[in-house]
Amino acid sequence: MGILATMAQHERKLIADRTKKALVEKKKRGFVLGTLADLHASILQLECIP
């Protein structure tokens, strides 16, 4: 059972690292990250303009 727990913990770390790298790349490309509650009205207006 200990081996499975260790493998699961390692997998969680890999997933977290991959997610963090993806978020950094998105931010570099200009994506606005965060929830709608965190975004300012000006950012929301920019995204709504066609």
C-alpha cells in the first residue's frame, strides 16, 4: 500500500508542475487568468467587444 501512495504522490506532483507551466505559458501569451469575480470591469469589457 505504501508504494501505491508514493506513486500517487509523485503523479500529483507531476500534474501540479505541468499545470503551473501551462498557466505561465498562457499568461505569456496574454490570457487573463482568474475568476470572473477577480476581474475588473475594464477587462470584462475588452473581452466582450467583438
